[in-house]
Amino acid sequence: MKVTVVGAGAVGASCAEYIAMKDFCSEVVLVDIKEGFAEGKAMDLMQTASLNGFDTKITGTTGDYSKTAGSHVAVITSGIPRKPGMTREELIGINAGIVKDVTANLVKHSPEVIIIVVSNPMDTMAYLVHKTSGLPKHKIIGMGGALDSARFQYRLAEALEAPISDVNGMVIAAHSDTGMLPLLSKATRNGVPVTEFLSDEQQKYVIEETKVGGATLTKLLGTSAWYAPGAAVSVMVQAIACDQKKMIPCSLMLEGEYGQNDICLGVPAIIGKNGIENIVNITLTADEQLKFAEAANAVREVNGDLKF
Ligand SMILES: NC(=O)c1ccc[n+]([C@@H]2O[C@H](COP(=O)([O-])OP(=O)(O)OC[C@H]3O[C@@H](n4cnc5c(N)ncnc54)[C@H](O)[C@@H]3O)[C@@H](O)[C@H]2O)c1
Ligand SMILES: O=C(O)C[C@H](O)C(=O)O
């Protein structure tokens, strides 16, 4: 299994590192536009192989996509991250052009590739890849829900004063500060609804802190996060590489599901060797349905700024 990661910056390198550490791929190719950067990151990571005990071969290239030929999966992390005080949506002006070019290069050299879109604003970038790549819809997967769900579980464990392994929960809808929808109604501690343990105030705290999880880290770090994003991507790549049929919330093209059409938004999906193998329809409360529709309206407005 060959995986390409475009963008050898914070998220790209973290994702390559987690993929290598889990040792389920034969090869990871890092691509960056900055001269020598991907080569340097690849060499540094390879020098951890004997220390960390993995056999995955990591190579780097400055924009030579022939080196990515025959990739099964490609991850797009190229583009700029936000700074404190910015929204993800403000990145569209620069990142749309980058994502469009990178997609064309990837598909040219790996026509069968499955693309995982990470660059922000992610739901809109996933939509852009759908509109420009010519790939079938099951091969384009936006990464947002896996990360947001991990942050939801972190906040739930904190409020419950429980180990994270006791907690389960999922975030759907948009990967944005306002459009995220943490499904508190379905979150559990070892199968027991968390709503049995948390006060209304605690529930509100968990939801709000989850939604601004990325902004909180951006404020602390001066740029956006990379460890949890890299780990979230590695989980998705592994689900494909090992045909795990895992249910992961991903941003994917909706064609009637959840009452939406012609939009990429986060919903639970079964991820396996073919990419998106099934879209899972779950029952939402009336309030959740309303919030999902509001998130869709906001993403649709951002999509309107795209030029194909
Ligand atoms: N979807 C998510 O959950 C999620 C999570 C974290 C970050 N992000 C997004 O991922 C992107 C990357 O974040 P980061 O922190 O790694 O940024 P970064 O600046 O550390 O890395 C980005 C890299 O992309 C490279 N790049 C730029 N244009 C390129 C091109 N045309 N071809 C190849 N490489 C190119 C840059 O040289 C840089 O090394 C941002 O848009 C950020 O908002 C998304
Ligand atoms: O917050 C950001 O801008 C980066 C990313 O989308 C995240 O959620 O960490």
C-alpha cells in the first residue's frame, strides 16, 4: 500500500509519522512545494525507524508527482493554516487554488487514488475536489469528523471525570466553529447515555468547547493543531489500507441523504478498501436536524465563493 501526503508541514508530517508508527503501509511519499522540505522531513522521519521499530519507507519530493504514481491513498494537507482570530473559511482564497492544482497532479499520476482532504475550509475543499477531480464520489473523503469526535470525547471525559476509553461520541455536520454538531444525545459512557451523568450546564460546556476546539488550540499555539489532526488522518488511512469497515464521520458528497444535495458535509460512513463503502443514516432529534440544515446553508454559502 502506497500513500502520498501532500504538504510536509505540521499536519502532513504528523500524519506521515503516525502512519509509519502503525506500520501498515509499505510506502509513504511526502510532497511539498518548498525546496528540500519534504525530502528533509522524510529523512528525519526515516531516522526514527530503527528507534520506533517500523519498516514503512518514507520518501520526500519537491513537487515531482511522478514519485507519487500508483498511490492507493493521497492525503491533501497543502495550504495555509489559520492564525489566532481567523476562521477556517478565511483560508479559501489561497487554499482553493492549491487544492485544485494538487488534485489534478495526484489524479494524473494515480487515476485510481482515494483522496482524503484535510486543507481548510475542509468541507468546501472536499466539494472542490469532487467538482474538479473526475473521481467517483466514494473516493473523496473529507477529514473533520474523526478529529472533532476525538475532541468531543476529550471534553466528555473531562466533564465526566472518566478515562477517555470509557467514552464514545460523534460529531457530524460542518468542520467549522459554528457548524459542528456534537451528538450529545447519542454519546455514552460504557453504553450509558452521558446525559444521565452531566448537568445541563456541563452538557453546554462540552458542546461549546468541542465546537471551538480548533480555535482554542490556534490561540494557544499561534497556528492550528497537528498531533490530533495527523492521528485522525492515520486512522482513516488505516481503515482503508486494512479494509476495516470502520464507522467514521467524514465529509462526503450528499445526494439526498440527511435531506441535502450537492454538498460535502460530515456524516457517519463505513470506511474500507474502496473508500466510502456506505453512508450511515442515523436518526437525529428535531433540534439536531435543524442544526444540520443550518450548517449546510453556511457551507453552501462558502462553496458559492469557489471558481472552477
Ligand atoms: N481538516 C482538519 O481537521 C484540519 C486539521 C488541521 C489542519 N487543517 C488544515 O490543513 C492545512 C495544513 O495545515 P498545517 O498546519 O500542516 O500547515 P503548514 O503550513 O505547517 O503546512 C502546509 C504545507 O503545505 C505546503 N504547500 C503549500 N502549497 C503547496 C503546494 N501547492 N503543493 C505542495 N505543498 C504545498 C507548504 O509549503 C507547507 O509545508 C491548513 O489548511 C489547515 O487549516 C485541517
Ligand atoms: O482549527 C483549524 O483551523 C485547524 C483544524 O481545522 C482543526 O480543527 O484543528
